[in-house]
Amino acid sequence: MDRNDGGRETVLPVGARLGRYFVLARLGAGEVYAAYDPELERKVAVKVLRPRDGAASDEEQQAVLRQQALSMARLSHENVVAVHDVGVADGYVFLAMEFVKGVSLRVVTEGGARTERILSLYAAAGAGLAAAHQAGLAHGAFTADSVLVGVEGRVKVKGFGIPGGGRPADPRDDQSAFAVALRDALALRGSPARAAVWGAGAAVGEVLARATHPDPAARYPSMEALLEALAAAVVRSQRRRRVGVAGALAVGLVAAAAVVARR
């Protein structure tokens, strides 16, 4: 494992070994790699978790990262990328995760997805965040790039981690980041003046405004509550226009919220 940037950044060449996994390729930016698991004969994604400079000793941070990784491995939800294995190699904690063949949610929404599809995909991503919050985990850096849409259409949230600066990730920050990403995705369907609610209605804009309130205490009490409010807003916004589409979409949104509420 080659180290740069003061001994922190890792660059794994094709063919390198990390635990029992063999690197196949680097997956975009960051320290995530496509790898092969010879024991189970499957392709996985491997993420290397690096200690932060100046926060604590490497040993202390390694212990924290490993504990977080183990918590992630215990989380099982259809809208969260599954963690198969946690290990340590060359002093670095790494995760072996489910390999999802697909594209980011950003690619889908920027590709001209209809408003109904955007809302449906984000509802699924929100369900994944809610499940993580219930398991005591927060994402800390959610964006449209944190979500994979598989070739079969399944939505998976990835990239859970401890944000920079040493402050623990806060579920209320995830809520705000989720709402910002959804608002931006909907803005792609209209002019800036109609940004938050093109094709979705003013009620949706009101929900997103509360979720992004500067005071975290003024946001929704949970992701489940946000999803439920979003579903109700869609019904109110589109009832006067396309009742059939609104009804089908609302059912999907409510179902997503109900699923995470029961877990």
C-alpha cells in the first residue's frame, strides 16, 4: 500500500491485496475500490477508512473506525449498501461491501428524470437514512452522489462515515442534506424562481424548507417524520391536477416511511 500526503492517503494499484481481497480498479474519487473475494468468489467494493490528522492517535481513531464499521455491518436494509466484512490491513480499517452495478442518483436526476421518479427515488434513499438513524448511525456527508441506483432500479445509500473535524455525525444534518439534495434535483426541472417545487407543488417546498431550517431543533424530529410529511405534501400539491399519478406516488412515499418506522 503506497502512502502519500504525509503518510495518509492510500493508493492501491490493480492486483494489490487488502486482507483477502484483490484490487480490481479504483472506483472514482476517494479510497473505494472494486475488488475480488476469492473465498466467496464474488466482486465487492472495498472502502479504506483513514484516521484524520490531529484528531487523536492513530490507534484511538482506528478503534473508533472499527467500532463504527462493525455497527455498519450489523445494519441490514434494502436501501443501504450492505457491509460484508470489516478488517484491518497495514494499520487501516477497511470495509468490504456489496458491489452495486449502477449509477449515482445525481446521474439519474440530471438525465431528465420525471418529477415523480425523482421523488420516488429520494423516498427510497430517505428510507435507507432512516434505517441507519434507528441503528444509531448517521451519514454525515449525504449528497446525490451518496446514492446508487442499480441497473435493476434498486436504491442504495453508501458512504456512511465520520465527517471531518471530529464532530460526530448528526441525523438532523442528514435530514437537511437530504432535503437540499432533493430540492436541487427538483430545481433541475424548472427555473430558479420555481426551484424547490417544480411539478411538485408549494407544499413540498414548505416541507423542504423546514427540513433545512438553520436551527436543527426546528427541523423534523426524524427522517421518518420528514418522509411522512413529504408524502402528505405530494398528495396536497397534486390532488387538484393529476390525481392518479399523485395517488400512486403518495402510496410509494408513505410505504417507504411506514417500512422504516416499523424497523
